[in-house]
Amino acid sequence: DTQIAVFGRAFQTKLESSRGFIVGSGAIGCEMVKLYALMGVSGAPSGQLTLTDMDNIEKSNLNRQFLFRPADVGKSKSLTAAEAAFRINPAVKIEAKIDRVGEDTEHVFNSDFFESLTFVTNALDNVDARKYMDMRCVFYGRPLLESGTLGTKGNTQVVIPHLTESYSSSNDPPEKTK
């Protein structure tokens, strides 16, 4: 109701009917899954949120990946995050996958899949995967919320193909050595 009061019913309807893809279910991915569920993203019958991560939950994840509990250690990150999202908002239409993104999974995340999407969210700690997803989003003209970490560095960037700079358009400067 608060979102509707601020942004209007039409905006909320767009959120609810959106078809999103979240790549990564770690610290950033868990937060995005939680926020999207709270916002009602993909909560309409026509909506769909797809989440993928090939990793399993480790004990060391629990202090920063807030959708996971000690009993979840050893379970799939994406499957567990999807279950948590459904507990937050039972209306959310969420599908969890355990596939990595890359050329070897283009049969899973194919043209039909990308063309059906409204938006993509990266939540990755791997530069190659981030560049791959950036390339796919630019090719298919899909907006990308690029966010990820690399060691102590973090990045957040909104990529609107053919309007803004893409993630691959620039490189981080090398870390300074002492």
C-alpha cells in the first residue's frame, strides 16, 4: 500500500507482472530476493522471478546471507532463497535453478528465456560471469542491475542497453601494492 501511495497503482502492477532473473544467491542475491519479495515483484499470475546459483550454503555464509539459517548448511543457495522468498510473500512466482550462467548453459538460458525477461539482476563475485551477463543483456536489450563484489571491492551499476554504459565498457584499476 505504501508503494502504491508513493508510485501509483500502475507502477505496482508493472512490478507484480514483471519477469526477472537474479544471478547469484549470496549476500547481495539474498538481499535482492528479500527486497523483491517484499515489494511484490513477480507476484501477479503473469510474473516470474528466476533465481540461479550453483553453490551450496556454508556455515561461513550465515553472518551475511540473511535468508539462510544453520539448518540450511549444505543446501542449495538458490532453492533455499526461493523458499524464503515464498515465506515472505506467498504471491511471488519464483523458480530456482542451480545452473551457472555461461556459454555451456545457453540451452537453459536461451533466446526464449532472455526475450521473456523484463529485467536482470546480477549478484555475482565473478568478473567473467558478470561480463557474460552484461553481454547477454546488451544483446537482448534487457535492463541490468549490475551488482557484485570482488574481494574488498564492490560495484553497483544500472545498465540500460544502448542508453547507458555497460559493465564491460570499463575496467577497475588494478589494486595498488605496498
